[in-house]
Amino acid sequence: MIQQRIQESIAVKTALLNDGALLQRIETFIATMVAIYRQGGKVLFCGNGGSAGDAQHIAAELSGRFYKNRAPLYAEALHVNSSYLTAVANDYGYNEVFARMVQAAGQKGDMLVAISTSGNSPNIIRAVEEGRAKGMYVVGMTGDSGGTMAKLCDLLINIPSGDTPRIQESHILVGHILCEAVEAQLFPG
């Protein structure tokens, strides 16, 4: 089983490597994030479960550091305030937890990175809708089909797999590539 899972992970990453259109979309993701930071914008992330962990991980690499000691970049995972999350879930319903924070913190010219392996998580879709209403650039990170998010996002990074663990493994790979490239372009030398 161990070898099989490693082989499955390699197969998804090979499919990612061989998908020229998807690689171009990752380049667009990088270039757009760099432009947003250069214009004084920020990047907000949202996801559930393992995707929340990925959102927090990528945000931390941007706001802390990746390879270089450099100035921090404004990046925030929207689930990290547990008092806010539980209050909004209780008062408005779980589908609104990220949308309300996008309403509060998102501004025209910022980026929202919405992570959902299925592309169908109702609370992520609500955040995407709010991000678009605010004039944010919305990137969806999903699995193969993109789900409902495919038609709602400005840019879709849809990993060529339908298997949640393999999708998440590739999301963090793309996230690390993103952090390295953004850091290198904003802080050369």
C-alpha cells in the first residue's frame, strides 16, 4: 500500500508536469500575485479541513518567509480566529464564515485564494461570490473538474485528479512553487 500511494502521488504530479495549460495558469497565478503585492494589495486564503491547513501553510510562507529573510507579505488564512469562526457559524451558519471575513477584509485589487478539492464546498463558494463582488481577483485551487468553482473563479488551478489526498499533495506543491517564485520576484538578490 505504501508503494502504491507513492506511485499514485507521482502519477498525479507527472500529469501536472505534462499539462502545459495548467502550468501556464500557475505562471499566471504567480504573476498576478506579484502584481497585487506590488500595488499594495493582500492575499486572503480559505479552505476546510486539510485545505484549511494548506491555506494556513501557504499564508505563513508568504507572511513569514520561504527561503529569504525579507519583509513580510500580507497573507492571511481566514479560519485562524476560532472565536470569530464559531460565532459566525452559530449566528449566521457555517456557509457564511469565510464570506463575512471577505466582506470585512477584502478590497478591490486584493486576491482571494479559495481551496476546495471538490470545488463544491458551499462556504468556499460563498467566499468566492463575495470576493468577486468586492472586485478581488479570485483563484480557485481544486481537483480535476473544478466543480461549481470552475465557472466562478478568475483563474482555476485544477489538479488532474479526483482523489482528495493526491489533490492536496499537489496543492501544497503548487503553493510552495508559488511562494518561492513570488519571493524571488519581489525580493531579488
